[in-house]
Amino acid sequence: MRLSDVLAQYIMDMMEDGGNAEIRRNELADRFGCVPSQINYVITSRFTPEQGYIVESRRGGGGYIRISRIQADNSTTLMHIINSIGASLDNITAQIMINNLKSASIISNESARLISAAASERSLSPVSPSSRDETRAAIFKNMLLALM
């Protein structure tokens, strides 16, 4: 098992008790014998809003990183994801978001296939390359809104 998997599992285990985990980056890095940037990588890649997490941090000597699982219904989760997308969305990020939504049973397999097809590079091939990510974001947001 890779170190990033071990770190992610450790943080998820911490969240079992109260629904959130409060960590100190340097202490966790010392515990696992890694550099603090490895902790940053795990947090930014495994605990994103799209995956149902809120990450708060406080810097300084008594600083911490608090990770909380979002407890919300499907509509609230979809709205949170729509708001997190922004003005553009690349194809890889769109596919990851679709897979996460499907894995969390927020959307059906059929909806996932339809959104994936609509947001694909193939579907957007008539759109100029400089506008594809913006067009993909608009399509993706509107399809999620239609599911609410």
C-alpha cells in the first residue's frame, strides 16, 4: 500500500469518531516519516469538496488542519459541487467528479454515462479548443441542476 493511501486511511479512521479530523501537519509527517508536503498532497487530492469534504486550516504555531465530512442530502451535495466548479472544467476533472458522484450513489450509472458523454472531448470537438473547458463547465453544471 502506498504512503498516500495509508495517510488517507489514517485520516478517515480519525473521522470515524466525530465526523471530523483535526491534524497538525508536521506531527503527522513525523509520525509517518514523510515530508509535510506529502500530507498536503493527500489532503488536496483525497479530501476535496467534490468528494464530500470541507477542509479548514489555521496557520501559525498552534495551527491545525480540520477535515470534516459533509453530511447533506443529494441536492445539497450537488449544489455544493456546482458552486465549486467555477468558470471552466477540464475533461479529466469532470470524469473524476462523475466517478465520485456515481461512487457515492448521488447519481445513477445512467446519469453518469450521459453526463460523461455530454462533457467529453468528442462531444465538444466542434467547439474551439480555447473555449472547451468553459463550455464543459456550463454543460456539466446544467446537467447537475437538471438532476436536482
